[in-house]
Amino acid sequence: AGDPEAGEGKIAACAACHGTDGMGTSPIYPNLAGQSAAYLESAMKAYRDGERGGGMSALMVPQAQGLSDEDIADMSAYYASLEP
Amino acid sequence: AGDPEAGEGKIAACAACHGTDGMGTSPIYPNLAGQSAAYLESAMKAYRDGERGGGMSALMVPQAQGLSDEDIADMSAYYASLEP
């Protein structure tokens, strides 16, 4: 399982759109606060593997491709730990 | 914009995984409550167009392919209207 404290140090890029509080900064960006880590990891890996297209995937695929499994687990644990 | 009351009558299939309250019934299913309608419509159309793969797309693509733009707008308005 990911480490939410480590994740907090890895979400600078994410926060531009999803906030440090996990709330989308514009209606087109989903809220991440309170989603389960399992779902967030699944979504990030689908972007990283180039499976998840459409929507904001032109932005998300390159962001995800720089991340390790551990990075994704930590970042997911961080956003999962927040209250929406 | 979608009609949340009409949407409430269209989410029987969605609710199996996302709840009538918009909260995922298992950790692998994302919460939809309180997401913006703009985001929900974007995600559903990416599934419908076969662009969004990975994750639970094997389930979501066929679900979305039966929906009109109006259906998607109504269902999105319904889930956007709920508090997480």
C-alpha cells in the first residue's frame, strides 16, 4: 500500500488541476479527494499504459508515464486520505 | 444542461456499482457524487467513443454505447447534484 505522507511530496504537478485538497480547480477536472486508492491506482496505470484516451488524456498520459508503481501508490494514498 | 430529475430515472444500471447516492459500492468503483457534470459527461463520452480503455472499460464501454447525449447529460446532472 502507498504512503500518503510520501505521496504529499509527489503531487505538485497533480495539484495544478486537482488541488492539494483533491478538489478539481475547474469543472473539467475530477475531484480526487476520498476516492479509493484502488480506483486511483487503476486510473493512473490505465493512463500510463496508454489505454485511457479521450477526456484530458493528452495531458494525463505523459504525466503518468514518468511515474513508478510506488509513486502511483503513494500519490493515490495521499488523495484517498482526504475528505471531499 | 442535463436534468437531474430525469437522470434519476436513468441510473438503475449505474447504481449497481456507483450507488444511487453516487458512492462506489466497492473500492474499485469511483465515487461520482459531487463530480462536475462537465467531467462526468466527458468521461462517459470517452467510454462511448471507445477512447477510454483500461480500468473497468470492458464494463463501461458497452454501458455507455446505449446512451444518447441527452441521457448522458441527465445522468451526469443527477450525480453532480449529490453531496459526497
